[in-house]
Amino acid sequence: MTEIHAIGNIAIRRVTEMRGPGFAPDFLFPDWDPSVLQQHRKLMVPDCFDEAQGRFVASIHTWVLKTRHHTILIDSCAGNDKERPALPRFHQLNLPFLDRLAEAGVSPEAVDYVCCTHLHADHCGWNTRLLNGRWVPTFPNAKYVFSKAEYDHWSGPAGKEGFTAGVFEDSVLPVIQSGQAELVGGEAAIGDSLRFHPTPGHSPGHVAIELSDGGDKAIFSGDIMHQPLQVYRPDWNSAFCEHKEHARASRRWLLERAAEDRSTVFTAHFANTSAGHVIRSGDRFDWRFV
């Protein structure tokens, strides 16, 4: 399934790896309050919340950008053949993601940049593929861009334990070894239209990626938010946020920046279109899918 947007002269397509019921609300959000779902029921049901299963619907996808000079992927989903026993939804997948990229007019050889908002399993998995028993870069001509803080964290003991075990080894290290990685710190310009902005909290080196072209603006939010309800309750962290106060500060920054600049926000997991606008309402915010 592809979906097409435009920011200035840049075409943006969502290429979906998988979509379906995911986490139960009281697992994903430790501060869960069911009245918030009822208040925003029209927005959430059925596209973002499956009432029959009592679970949020999550989309796992890549955003494909075609600029004047480059083909860019933002985040690379979960990947095939990955050993993820602690994450059953991403364990030993065999999905036609590359076929879907081809349907969107993108061959692996044509990709110039792969930009990862962070290095969790469902954001960097297609960085590599299994070829003759070895993990090799899926996009042979691409420069893979990561936050240095994120790389530093997951290249250490954190990358060998818990739900992230093995991700660095099979999805990041082969890219480092092939000489295709570019590690950036702080604010950093990528290509001719993108800028990394540090948004730590969900993970130590998480970044939002800002896009500007022809006066139009966008923000690729990664996992600053998992579900639209966090627009209304920005104090809600996910169960996977490593530093709670930093995550809340990054979420507030995103909402304020998007509302002020009238940026289109391209999310990593919202179902429905996955893209929308943040509207300020006093000291609160509202969300509209586009």
C-alpha cells in the first residue's frame, strides 16, 4: 500500500511493511486513562483502535522522499529473517517489502540516503538483508545516516540485552563495516532539504527529521509519539521511552514546532494516513489526518 503526499516539489510516499492490532492500551501507556479514548473515539475508531481486540492499530512503514537530486528513505521497518524472539511481531518475518518499494518506483540501487530516527528493531530492520547467510546492506549505493548518540548507546552493552538484543549486530554493524554509515551529532543537514534535530527520550539519540521545500515544511517524528492520543495527552510516554522527562520535552517541542510552522507531521506508527497537522488550541493541541 502506497500513499502520496507533497512538500513543495518533494514527493513523499508511505510504503507499508505491516499494519494491524498491536499493543493493549494499558501496556503501551503506563498512565492510560480510557476516558481519553472515548473523548476522541471518532478520530481513533476503527483506523487507530481495534475495539474487538481492545488494541491500538499500528502501522510499520518507510517514508520515501524523492527530491530534485535524491531518493531518501526515512526509517526502514523491521526487515525479513531477523531473530527477534522478544518481539514476536518482528520475529523471522517474510514480507514483500522490497516488492512494495518497487511498486513505489524505488529499487534498492536507486536509494541515496537511509535516515533512521533511532535504532530500534522496527526502524532499522531493512537496513540489511540476509544474503548467502550474511547480513549485507539492502541499499548498496546509499549513505546510512544515524545519530552518533544513538550509535554510541546501542553499540555498547544496551545492544546486547532486552528487546533490542541483536538489532545493532544484524541491522547496523554491517552498514558500518561496509563504510556506508554517516554518524551525525546535534543539528545536521542531510542532502539538500533535510535536517536532523535531536529529540532524546524515547531512546538516547532519537532524532526528528525536518524537511523544508518551497516554503512548505514537514517533520518526520519517529517514536516521539506512537498514537494520536498523545497529541491530546503529551504527558503520556510509551512503555518504551527510556528517559521520561526528556521524552515529554521532545514531544512538547514537536507539537509546538509543528503547530507554529504549520508543518505536516509524518509519523512512524499512526494508522489511517500516518500524516497530519497539529493545531494549537490554547495551551492544548489537536490533530487532523491529511
